[in-house]
Amino acid sequence: MIEGVDPEIDAGRFPIKRIIGDAVQVEADVFGDGHDHVICYLQFRHEDDSLQQRVRMEPLGNDRWRASLQVSKIGRYFYTIVGSVNHFGTWRSDLLKRLEVGQDVCLELQTGGLLVEQAARRAEGKDAIQLNEWAHILRTECDSEDAKVVALDPILAEVMEQYADTSLETKYERELSIVVDRERGRFSSWYELFPRSCSPVAGKHGTFRDVEDRLPYISRLGFDVLYLPPIHPIGESFRKGKNNSVTAEPGDVGSPWAIGSEIGGHTAIHPELGTLEDFQHLVAAAKKSGLEIALDIAFQCSPDHPWVKEHPKWFRKRADGSIQYAENPPKKYQDIYPLDFESEDWGALWDGLKRVFTFWIEQGVRIFRVDNPHTKAFPFWEWVIGEIKREHRDVLFLAEAFTRPRVMERLAKLGFSQSYTYFTWRNTKQALTEYLEQLVGTEVGEYFRPNFWPNTPDILPEPLQIGARPAFMSQLVLAATLATSYGIYGPAFELQENTPAKVGGEEYLYSEKYELKHWDLDNPKSLAPFIESVNNARRENAALQASHALVFHPTDNPYLICYSKKSVDEANTVLVVVNIDSFHVQSGWVDLDLDKLGLDSREPYQLHDQLTDTRYLWQGPRNYIELSPLKIPAHVFRVLRRVRSEKDFDYYL
Amino acid sequence: MIEGVDPEIDAGRFPIKRIIGDAVQVEADVFGDGHDHVICYLQFRHEDDSLQQRVRMEPLGNDRWRASLQVSKIGRYFYTIVGSVNHFGTWRSDLLKRLEVGQDVCLELQTGGLLVEQAARRAEGKDAIQLNEWAHILRTECDSEDAKVVALDPILAEVMEQYADTSLETKYERELSIVVDRERGRFSSWYELFPRSCSPVAGKHGTFRDVEDRLPYISRLGFDVLYLPPIHPIGESFRKGKNNSVTAEPGDVGSPWAIGSEIGGHTAIHPELGTLEDFQHLVAAAKKSGLEIALDIAFQCSPDHPWVKEHPKWFRKRADGSIQYAENPPKKYQDIYPLDFESEDWGALWDGLKRVFTFWIEQGVRIFRVDNPHTKAFPFWEWVIGEIKREHRDVLFLAEAFTRPRVMERLAKLGFSQSYTYFTWRNTKQALTEYLEQLVGTEVGEYFRPNFWPNTPDILPEPLQIGARPAFMSQLVLAATLATSYGIYGPAFELQENTPAKVGGEEYLYSEKYELKHWDLDNPKSLAPFIESVNNARRENAALQASHALVFHPTDNPYLICYSKKSVDEANTVLVVVNIDSFHVQSGWVDLDLDKLGLDSREPYQLHDQLTDTRYLWQGPRNYIELSPLKIPAHVFRVLRRVRSEKDFDYYL
């Protein structure tokens, strides 16, 4: 009987996710009737391999078994559990019990000889000869000491395992799968900017060349993904003006999400940004700076998009024959036509959309941020991500779905590599703790990879509006250390742009979505150096590149949140404390779970702050913290264990 | 998308269990992409019905839906979830939002008209006519108030639901099942006795006729199942003597579990007990006394069993050709031959074993207590219970498997109606609470029905050995109120037999398993009247016949355990407090969860002790308890809520 397999998502319907080099720990309940011993294996293979590999599972007690497999290639792995009654093992263990009480075991040794003889028939070459020799001794010399020595020889047990009768094996009824991505699938630092605002000249439309000039800056800040809002021709019909006004003034540049004009649609480039060659050049230049370009894929059309004429069936009609524009009743978005996934021409539509991805993949893009995937058909995503990852395993998809939890989880199950989250709206210690425990501490953590954003062009959250600089700093540390992937919308973030269009809302005043901006990167109040230190800490501490070991530690102050993480190999431990009050110095006592941190309460340990390069010596669980919003409202400590050397000289690991 | 269906055992591999009249509450996450409304149903049918029934599911928020079905027949039910996008509901709700802000809705009304027209095509008769009329108004009079009235008419919404397009429905990928038993499947009170010890004359072998004379006594005590250890001919070879001695003296009666002699095997009757007709007579007489006979099915043979000669292939051979007797190395049980479920003749063996059940079913038996099912093949149990319940849905099986939890759970999943448990060894407040929370508070409660035994012929537990009378009383109350099924091995229990064969062991001295006993039922120290009062409380309080609402309430004394239960219809609530210290008066404060009890902290409530007929008036959560082991170490309270009548006269429900 094989049951209770973990991890397993929705009875094996969906894969779990890992990155290359990860270990996948699998557990299962494996047992038989009676008192027979069982033997079981974690069986797995990469999709490219026909040969199954096996790892023997180790008993945890209470019929629970565990084994780990290592994923060393990107793509899909398949795993399941096989097990069988271990007749030889049962016999051997019974024999030991009989010998302990001095029973005559001659008959039992003969029985064992029969088992060995059967195994010999399944073996070949010198193993077969050796097994037959052993069998002969057990069957004919059962009164001798020799036979007992043979019976208990661990080498015999090993060879018997090798030639066990696999025809009687039980295989778990389902084959489960793992999607293995490259490292950036889990650990990535995103920087979003509007290329059109990158011109060094105020009021001038920026170009891809201008973005290239910005690369050293973004790279210095420590980011590795540069995400661009849609770069396609912008529609003229119903174009939005500044501050989302329904009528555009002459010269208004419109929203990049109103995709398509007579120049082209989702595979064309907005002429003012440059040419396709310029884009390819940018992709290559970014790569040289250690940056990857992520493109925004927003499957919606302006009324001027070529598809409106070429594929009228891809759009829903209203009762009067006109094309149905986007609505969220009573709100109307007449500048945007959604695509109709229930169209009778859906096959061609899906192919057309897939072609958008493959076009940009051909230009060197490997990361896509998908706009509002939850308003498109779920089966489409499973299909298109599956198709694309079959051909290009290194492609990553970020789901921008700010919607209900089950829908967001479903999109992750269907294949999205990363997902936007509710992080932006979890602003108290309790809310953050509960949210992270859901994301990381439950089954959701097996397939949903959170990407935390303190701001986006659509979202200027309340804490940043009212908390200003200290809030930008604390939100940055929270995002960058709670999640392994995070991003900011810059330069609005580092320049702490925080004026809302209206109080009580989350839109920016003079939002960059509707106009060109000119940002002064040299402004001395910029948080660029702080961001650089946070990203450095992320890069230099593998603990911040994994979330499996996230633990929250109690503090006696509701404004002080404290948590720790460990690297996959457990060699690196980071402890973070953040003051989430942007207005007051907060102090208090943390109560560390030393066991989970791997610390000995009898020994002092050192905390090395990665942001300020200061060091503290602590001992035991209870320690004092004081953080001022006027300085740096957070500690990101590397935890250094004291180690006693041979010469009794103390140093820290 | 339909997922997270609850209850569902091992991806639908196993059924849940219910008794007739129960409600089955089913929940699921049901959602679609976008903002479309969904509509979903719990769909089910009894195995005899070809027609599916549907109950509309109600939203619980966060995409979670719930519905209940009622099981009104024994046998199998099948259930699943179906759902679809509710286009009309979405349209109607959008229309309301548009009307609220005074938008022009003429085009929307026409769109709705199209939806109604499509439904009309699926309808027939006057519904079709009515729908077409409505459609006409919506399509042609969209400017009129009439059209708006039609659009929002709840009757239209109802008829539209009736004629929804089921071709686009999503059905959950698995059909799940429910095994529905008669009431005794969950609520039963067992009394075990050895028929051979029922003679009124000391030293004389008892008969079925003697058991008949005992029926009024057992019935008066309030039991409804009379369970008999094996009634078959007892083997002579290697017969065990008194106190499990390996050599029997002349006149020793042997163990009833050493089944089979030259007279016959599992379908024969031990001649000294009587004839098959006597047995049939006993079954009928028991029925008249409100008792059902449960037989012990122990699939093992004495060396003298007819099968040993008739079916030598059904037994495993040792290396020397002799038949393998039972062993638990280094212990040997030479009086018992286990059956070989891996025999090449397994098909005939399975049929033969099934025939044992059907033979006794033909004699009127409907309850079987199966001895050590975990040492027989799992697939056999699934097959044989399935076969028998297909022909005789009212048959119940109790699994006597004192083994590892996963194995016990598996047997329950495979079909056993009830299961022995670890209750006997859970003797502290913490251990009992944790164990019950596992049994009742987890998925296990869906398929594993515990049957609690304070003693059995094999088990004289430590608390009874050292705690004597008060321990017998408290263990009885715990078993009878924590579990809905429980049993005692009598008259050893009511006469408080508690001398162990050896200190540190759990066997009885002069165990009835190996010799005739003569019990003095008139002994004034007998607990018979107390047992009667406990069984009365069980019968008169439906709360004690269900465990779904079991709640433990904190007390400030580790020897006082307090819990409550509610009946399925919630009309009856019982609160139990037990002093588990057999040596001292224990007192303390209970802290009741009034919400869970359905009590108002502003009103007093009455507690009516079902064992002593005393009454207490309490208010609020915190109340005082004092229980003496020298009197009755437990309260079994019926909770009576104060109700204010029209004339402001207070009485209790």
C-alpha cells in the first residue's frame, strides 16, 4: 500500500516547481499487511531520459518513508513511489530474533536458502554464481556456523536487494511531475521602467538607446531583470489623456497597454522607441550588464489594432453589431477590446497569441510578465505555457493577476513561473506573518512562487503615501527578504514619488502610464545606494534566495517583525528585523527560536548586519532591538555561529 | 474549475461512511476566469437509481461553495460537483450595476434578450412560450420600463437556471462515493461473553440455551449487540491449557480461536454449545430482546481443521514440507495454522472464506467481528466486504486490528464498518484529547468509526488493574460517551475482574480464553446498574450517537476531562466531565466554549445529570466541578437552554 504521497498537487493533476540543483524531498506512507518488512524507492526520471532512477526510501517510523532526489537539468521530471514486501529482509530479521533466544534455526536457514536460490535465477554472471554458492551453504550446511555467517552477511542482503523480484512490486497509482526552471525562476530582482521616460532631455520621447544608457545604473543597483511595459504601437481611438482623462490632448502619448495601431500590433514596436534592431541591441546590451529584458504581454487590443480588421471573430459583438469594449460594470474602457476566448475561431486565436510569445523569444526575450491572465481562459494558459516550455525550457512567465486567491493559485498551477501577490496590502506584523505562512508554509509553496512589489505603475500603496522615505525603505527590505523574487517600479520608487491622484486611491498623480516623465536620478535623496545594499545582501546570502526555511520569531513590539531564513544547503542563515512604524523609533525584545536557527543557547553568536556592516554579539533567545525610521529601519543580519577550533581559538562561521 | 472537494478520501479511491438519515455536507472551490458568475450543484444518486439528483451549492465566499445531501437508503451513493459559467446571472448582476448609476441599458437589454431566446430553444411547452415572450420584450422594447421589469424578474432568473446550457458544464473529474449503513453502523453497544461460561452450574460447559437465559440480563443492561467468540469446534493438537500453558490437561477446553477439528471448521458448531438449530434459535431469541448476535470471524485453523487435508495448498509449507504454524518470532503458536493469501490456489481460498460469511448470514447473522484482519491480504478484505455488501447491504464488519495507525486506517478505508482502537491505552487527559482529535477532527473521521473497549478477553489494561472499581466506572463512561460504539467483555467487566496473569502484563489470570468460568451476576458489587444508567443515557441522548460535534473544554485540573457533543439535528447537547483519578476526589473549574454549546452567556442554563437525575443551574463559561471516585466519578449532563416563553415564564428545552 502506498498512500499519503507528499508533495502531490490535486491528485497529481499539477506539477510542483523547483529550480536547477534543488533537492526534492518526497514522503509517503508505505506498508503491507501482517508483519512483513517492506522496501520502497523513490523512482524518477527527467523527461529526456528513458531510464528510471531509484533512491531507496528511509523509514521515519509509523510507516512513513522519505527520500530525496536532485534535479540537475531544467525541464520536467516525473516521480513516483514503488515498493514491495521484502521477503528476504523479513526472513533475516526473524532469524536474528530466533538466534537471540538460541532457537534451532536449521529449517529457517534452509527456507532462506530457497529465497537466495530464487534470486540467483534472476541474477547473471558472477552474482548468480555467488548467490548459488550461498544458497547451497544455507540449504545443505544449515547446522554449521558457516551457514549462520552467510545468512547474516550484509553483502548477501545487498545482493538480494539488487535481485529482488520486481514483478511483485506495487507502484503508486499516479506519476507526479516537477517543473524545473533555471535559477531566475525563483531568485530574481526586477526593475520596471518606462522606456519612453528615459530620454536625458526632459519632454523628449525616450528610446531603446536611452534605455541602454540606463543599464549601468540599474545593474549597479543590483537588479537582474529589467521589465518594460508594452513596447508596441499605441492606439489613437479613445486614447487616454494625462491622469487617465477620457479625452487626450494633442501630443498626449497614451497608455502603452492600449496596444495596436495601423502600424502594427503585438509583434510591432512603437516607432518612437526605435526599431526591432534597436530592441535586439538592447537585449544584447542588457545581457552584458547582467540584466535580462522582461516583456509585458497584455492580450488586449486598441480599436486600431490590425487584428480588429484581420480577425473580427476574435472579438465579441454587442447586440448592435459593434465590438464589445472592456467593461467592469459600470466602468467602461472604450479604448480596449478584450479578446473573445469563447470565439468559434478560438483555435486560430490561440495560435496567434502563441505566435506573439515565439516572436519575442526569437528576439532573445526569455521572461514575460503577463497582464491580467485571470481574464483570459485558464485552458489557454496551460496550453500555451506548456507548448512554449516544451520548445524553450528556459522561458519564465510572471502572472499579474490581482484577484481572488483560488484564481491566483490556479494560474500558478497551470504553469506561471512566478506570481504577483497581495504583499502590497499586507501592512501589519500579523497580516504579513499570516500571509507568508499561507504562501510558504502550505502546499501553495510547492507551485506558487511569489514576486513581491512595493509599488507598480498601478499601485501607490497607502504606507508609501503616508510613510514616505522610512516606508519605502521598510517595504523594500520586507519585499526583498520575505520573497525570493521582488521588484520595484522605478525611478518612482528610489525617488520616493508618493503623491496619489486622489486621497483614498492608489493611482499616482500624473501617472507615467499616460505621460512622459523626466526623473532626476542624481537627486541626493534617492534610495539608490540603499537599494544597492539590499540587493547585495540578497546576492551574497543564499538564505535570501530560498524560502523553504522561513520562520517568524516573536517580538514584544507589534511594530517589530522578525524572521529568519536558511539557504538550501543550510550553510547560510539570515535574520531580519524590520520596524514597520515609519514615524517612531521602536524598540523591543526578540525571542529567537534557537533550535530552528541551529544555535546553541550555551554559546554566544555574532550578527553581522549586511546593510550597515556593523556587528553584534548575542547569546540565548532574548535580545534587544532598536530601529529608527530616521536611519535604517531594518537589520538584515547574517548569523555567525561560534566555532571552537582545535587550539580553542574562537571564530565565527 | 472545480477543486478542493471535501470530503474526498485519497483522490476518490475510497468512500466516506454515513448512516441512514445523515446529511453529507460537501464543499468545493468552484470558479472561472474573469469576473463571470458561476453556478454549481452537488450532483448525486443512490446506486439503485439511474437518475441524478442535484442540490444547488451556496457560496461561502472566497470561491468556496457548499451543499448538503441527505442519505435516505442504505447502500452506496455517488456524488460529484458540476458547475458552469452563469452567463445570465453575470448579465443580470452587471445590469443592476449599470442601472444603479443610471446608464442607458437598451443595448444590454437586447443582449439579455438573446440569452433568453437561446434558453427558449432549450425549453418546451409553456416555458418555451413564456421565455420567447420575455425575449421579445427585451429585444424590441428595450427603451420601456417593462423591459427592465422583465429583466430583473426573479422568476425569469429561476426559469433561466432551469434551462441553462448544460452542454457547457464542467464536471469534477472524479465521482466520489458514500457507503451508507443502517444506524448500528455508527451507534452500537456491544457485550462480549463466552457462551461456554454461561451455564448456571459451575464447571458445566455452557450452551446456546444458557446464553438465551442470559439475554434479558444483557438487554436490561442496555446493550444491543451480543458478540460471541468463535463458536466452532476447537482443535485438539497442541491445545493450550489453563493460563495459556503449552500442554493441556485432560478436560481442558482449549481456546475457541484454535478453530477446527475433525467435526468441522468455520461453518460448524462446537458440539458442546449445541446444534445449528440451537444457534438459529438463539439468533431469533436475541432479536426479540433487542439484541443482535455478532460472530467472531478468525481466519486461521487448528492443525485438525478439515481444510488442512482438503486444501493443503491454502497453507504455507516449511522447508521440510511441514505446514508453517503461526509465529511472531521468536514466539511460536503451533496450535494455529495461518492461511496463505499468496497461495497459488488463492481464488478458491477467497471463495471459501467468503462462503464462511455467507453461511452465517444465512443463519441470520448480520454483524461480524473480524479477528486480526491486518494479518490477511488487504485486497481480500476490499473484495469480500464489497461482495457481501453488494448482496446484503445491512451487514456490518468490525475490524479487530491492534496495529499501526496507517494499517488500521487502511482496513477502514477498504470497507470495515467499525474498528477497534487504542482507546484502552490512552489514559491521560492529554492522550485522550489528542487521540480523539485525530479520530474525529481529521479526515479519518470520514471513514474510520471507532469502537471503544475498556477491556477484552486479551486486554486487562493497567488502569483497571490498579484503579479497580472507580477506574471501571470512569473507563466505561469515557468509552460510552467519547465513541458512539463501544463494548465490554462481560461479566468480567461488571464484576470488575482485574487480576493480571503477571504484573506488567495485560492477560487475565485464569483467562476465560482457556477455561470455563462461572460468574456470580448477583454479586452486590456488580456495576450492572451503573452500566444500565450509562446505556440509558446513550439511548436517550442523540448527542451520544454522533461524534461530528465533539469539543473538548479546558479544565484547570489535569484529572478532570470535559467534553461536549451534539446530535445530528443539534437539538440535543450533552456535556461530560470525568475524574480519571481513581484514588482522590478531584475538583476544579471548567471553562466552557459557550458558542460551541449554543449557549448565551447572559442566560443561565440547566445541567441535568443523566446518571444521577440531579440538576444544576449554571451561567457563563466558568463553573465548578467536584467528582469523587468513591461515588460516581463522572457527570453526563444533558444541557438545557433557558427559553423565554410568550408569558415570560422560563422553562428549559
